[in-house]
Amino acid sequence: MTTRNNTLLVLLTLILSVQVLSAQKTSGNPLFDGWYADPEGTVFGNRYFIYPTYSDVYENQVFMDAFSSRNLIKWKKHERIIDTTAVKWAHKAMWAPAIIEKDGRYFLFFAANDIQSDEEAGGIGVAVADRPEGPFRDYLGKPLLDKFHNGAQPIDQFVFKDKDGQYYMIYGGWRHCNIVKLKDDFTGFEPYEDGTIFREITPDEYVEGPFMFIRDGKYYFMWSEGGWGGPHYKVAYAIADSPFGPFERIGVVLQQDPEVATGAGHHSLIQVPDTDEWYIVYHRRPLSETHHNHRATCMDKLEFDEQGLIKPVKITFEGVEKRKLKR
Ligand code: FUB
């Protein structure tokens, strides 16, 4: 083949791939390649962001990647937004990032080391960056929380901003969930009026992966149930009038579908700003896989009924339609 023919062939392939990409109508599930779990989805400016756990053996979980998109279809990978070279006290099992923007800075809360007792080093830490894609550096030089309280393993932190501007950290593994009041600069915790710091809000069947949001003035609390390494992992929820509950379990909204995937859980929600459009971002295990770490990040629509109850999510291979942000 001549050089001219070769160039023509390359050009044709390029044009065809551009056409395929722009014709792509839905995101597809999983959203991107690789084993990624516990995804935290959010919006910064005119981009969607997803911060997942890198799902590998604990000793290899020494960094985190993030992903961003302008339309939910095409995702860009931001490699190693943080790694343990920037967090001296962390050496494995960097898990379940939670991100919040405050006063122009981005705070990434994460767990590290999978501590099994108060004698071990590790727990929940905070990192900070000037941009959502990092690089993040250790904010405190030590964990924010490194002990068990009310039986809760210090993992799976979620940061929630209440209507009055107060930030709370809701966290906990080992079937216990606490809510703590964060200091304004995220360097520690404020006690409640009664002098206590760790308030337990564990609902029935709670295991880990808490998430909270407000809709129509009500506090929705969601969490994961079952074992994350197995097929029956799932997400349930409750609704209350306050972030402290009481949270009466309403039912399951996300779970495996024998036609699609198993182990669907540890999720977060993305609300399109100024709308009532919601997406659920979660991990699941492809039907071809049984290894506990083979978890992939997916996204589907989440809807409410007229009473404000969450409709059970249909997990799909198609994912979600193109949705740009107006900012
Ligand atoms: O990815 C590590 C752990 O698996 C998370 O902390 C749990 O919530 C479970 O998803």
C-alpha cells in the first residue's frame, strides 16, 4: 500500500471514530474501564466528577484516580489525584473518598489502613487541593479520626452540609454509623450541646457506605447492606425531619439484577443543580466475575414517586443519556 493510501486509511478511521463517539447516545455501564468502587459523584462548575476507590488488593490501594465529564457520556481520567507518598500515616486500603468544596478549596476525606482496633494507626483523613482534579496533599499530617466510637470502624465517611451551613461527617463500618459535627476549618469536631461528639444514628440492617441529602425539606439517609464481597450487597434508605433521625428503614432501592450484574451498592447521588434530576452512582460486579475486588463504577437514573419515596432503581447496561450542565 502507498503512503498516500495509508494516510487516507488513517483519516477515514479517525473520521469514523469521531462519528461513533458523537453518535453515542448513552454513557454505557460501566462508565469507564478499570476496577473502581465506592464512587462519590458530584458537580463542580460545568463538570461532573466521580471519585472512586481503586478496587484492588489492600496493599495496592495506595492512590486514587478521579474522573470528570461535561456530558455524562465521555469521561476523562485524572490519574493519582492523591497517593500515600503525600500521606505519611497511610500505607494501604485508601477507601471511599468524599469530596466537598469550601471557600475555593477542595477537601477530600478518605479512609486508610482498614484499622481493626484502636491500637492500629490509620482511620479517616482529610486532603486538600486548589482544584477538583488535585493534586491533593495531606491537610492535617495525621488522621482526623483514628479510633472506634459506638462500635463504628472509622471508614466510609460522607460529608454533609446542612441547611444552616453546618458541615457534618457521617461515617462508619462494622454495622454502626455515627454523625459528628465538623469544625468550620475541618481540623476536628465540635461537641453537641450535651457535650458528646459521636452521635449514633444506625438504622436497621445498616452495614456501611452512608449518604445523606435534603429534598423538599426532608432528610434522606441511604446506606449499604450485606457483604460487599458478595452478590447480595444492596442500598436501602430512610427519611426523617432531622439529620439525627430517627431513621426508620423504608426499603431497598438498589440491588443485583440476575440479568445485569451482582453486588450493586456503596453509592452516591448526583443532583443536576437547580433541578429535580437525580443520578445514582454505584459499583457492581459484572456477571462474569466473582472476585470481591472486581467492582465497576456505573450510573443510572434515580426517581421519586409523588409521595417523595425513592423508586427502586433499574440497573442497566445502557447507563444514562447525555446531560450537559448549564454553568
Ligand atoms: O472498597 C472498600 C470497602 O468496600 C468500602 O469501604 C466499603 O464500603 C465497601 O464498599
